[in-house]
Amino acid sequence: MSVSTAAAARTVCAPLPVLGSDVTVPLVTGGEVAYAALDYAASAPALQRVWDDVAAYAPYYGSVHRGAGYLSQLSTDLFENARRTVAEFLDCRSDDQLVFTRSTTDSLNLLARALPADCEVFVFETEHHASLLPWQDARVTYLDAPRTPRQAVETLERALAGRDPHGPALVCVTGASNVTGELWPVRELAAAAHAHGARIVLDAAQLAPHHPVSVRDLDVDWVAFSGHKLYAPFGSGVLAGRADWLVAADPYLAGGGASRKVTRREDGGVDVEWHESAARHEAGSPNVIGAYSIASACKALAEAGFDRLVAREEYLIAKVREGLAGVPQVKVLSLFGDDAPRVGVISFVVEGWNSSHFAAALSAEYGIGVRDGLFCAHPLVRTLLGSEPQSQGECGAPEAAPGEKSLNAIRVSFGAGTPDEHVDRFVNAVRELVSDGARWQYRTEDGRCVPAV
């Protein structure tokens, strides 16, 4: 969608109100400017609706599943209603379980703990570390990065072809890349997995905030995502899907809430009868505010209408891509090519710039927050950059001084709360930095570029 054809689409939906839209930050060159938060892929700002709902509930907060008092009962109802709301948002099957976790990482590690004995796992090297690393105790096969969606399906089919279709197997795949923003052929991958007797889990951390996710329509067995990327940064996540592997596994955490009955044995030990509901993997006092905030965000996105949200985001994507295309020194990273559908996540490198230096200048001189590094997807970014592993800084950002060759990338990401001005400022800032250079001096501190005093 070009900027001209999308101009009408963006008027269908204004940016959703988010916290921080009126925050100003100082510039090293003097004065202050409204902060342009363009790091949604890491953590999206809280929707104003979510914040208001949480604030309204907070005085009534009470222990969940623990007390006979009014506030405890109210909080328990709120928690379980949140579970139903999120299940409806995901279009779960009637017999699916929805477990509240801490994050996508926590959800996928929970599922990894629930794998049947001798389970095979197939995962592309292009995954975020949250979905790449939890399976190392299983028989895991890492698949090479595909260069087209069709190649992704063919690669998976070849990998699955030689396995025993009667043994347990799991495929893990992202819905949208946290590096390139490109949408993956989830429905086709699910069909390939099921045709070979395997199950599939969808990492929807980058997909759910931008597009509707239907467990039924995509025919995935599980879906995982985080609240902090879905405009609900209150420390909660979700794992939803088939109940059988979860019920058959020992609790992810042992403790109160997961146990239905505990008795002492004559030999001095204890016998435990665990719950078979989602509570089996929710030991301890659950994060009711986190769960409620996710449910609130789900309602807000559904009421705003994903068709309208997607149309406006496509307008912003086109605006950024066309702006970057006008700067020859900028190279946008992609697996599937320029025409691939994507969400509002774009990574790039700038010729002659260290990415940490460029990102620091965007922040210090223009009040724009982006991310630089390897984005906790080291194999994918190295494949796209054609680089080898280097010494690591925070979350994999290679240590390099300003002016050195870039061994990492810059990522700009946006979503339902992003105003046009933030995107316009970003594009103009890229042009100015490339043509005129930074206006300030920078130094390396703890492996990162920061403004010199």
C-alpha cells in the first residue's frame, strides 16, 4: 500500500490513546521535545483504557482463590472473567486451557516442561530467543532460515518427512518476525505439521498486537504472547491451547493453588493431588492485575476494530519504508522481500554508521526511541547481515565505537498508539543524520554509544 493510496485508510482510525503521549525529553542540543516512542516491538506503551481500568479496580484488589471476603471474591471473578475474555479474543476451542504466565518466554518454557517423553521439536533459526532456546532438553532440530514463505513450508515438510508420525513432535514458529516484521505462513505450517503427526505452537508476541489471532482459523495447537507488547505492561503473559499435554505434565511451579489435595504419608512424606485445570500451572498468588490488564487490552483492540487498526498501520509502514528507500545509504533487512506483508517492525543498517551510534543520535538529538543490537534473535540478524558472532553487550548488542563498521542493526517499531508526527520525525531524522552527520560528540560506555558530556 503506497502512501497516496493509504491516505484515506489512515483517517478511518486515529491513534489509540496511550500513556506517555505527553512526555517530553531533553535534547543534547538544547530544549525539549515530545518523546517519540518507536520501540513497540520491545514493549508497547499502556493503552489509556487499560490504565483507567486497572486504576478503577485497584482499590478493590484482593487475594485470588483464597478468601471468603467480598474483595477476594470480586478479584477471583475478575481473574476468571479475564481468562474467558482472552480466550474469546484468541478464538480458542471450547476444550482449550488458558494459563496466565509472566511473558511469552515464560509461556514457552512452561510448554517445554510439558513435552511428552522423547518429543521431537522443530524450530527455525529465525525465531526470537524466547521460542528458540526453551527446547534444548528435547530432541530439537533447528531449521535454516527460509527466503520465501513457501520455502518455509517446504523446509518444514522435509524435516518432518522422515520422522515416526506416531511419536510426539512439536513445531514452534513465530507469527511475525521481531526483526523484519514479516508475517509467517502460520496456517500452512500448521497444516504441514498436522499432516506429519506433529503439533504446533505459535509465538504471537509480535502478531497479536497488530493482527487478529484465531486459534481455530490458524489451526494451531497453542498460542503464546506477552501483555507488555499488547499495551498491557503489568507483568503477565498467556499460553492457550490443548489441555492434554499440560494436564499430563507435572506443575510448572509447585505450590499453593496448583495443588487440590495434600496429605501426609506414614513414612513422613507427602502425597499431592494436582489440579487438572489451568490452576495446575499457576501456583502462588496469581497476577490478577496483569491478567485483567491483558483482558482490558483485548477488549480495547477488538472494539477499535482490527480492520481499521491494520489499515492505519499499513499506512505508517508504507510511510517509513518509502522514506527509508529515499536514503541510498540505508538497507532494510528482509527475509521474504519487499512485497511480503508485515507488521510495524522494520530493521535496517546505515552505511558508514555504527548502529549504536545512530540510535544514540536519534535519541539524544531528536527525542526518538528506537532499538539497536541483535534483538534477542542472534542467528537471524547475523544471517541477514552476513556477520559472525562478536563480543556481546546488552541483549547481544556488539561492542563497537562510533565510526566502526556496524555489526548489528537498528529497529524502528510502532503500533496502534503511534501518531503520524513520530513517524515523520523519524524519517526526517534519518535523512538529516545521513546527509549532515551527528551534531554532538559520542563516546562508548559499557559497550554502547552515549552522548559525551
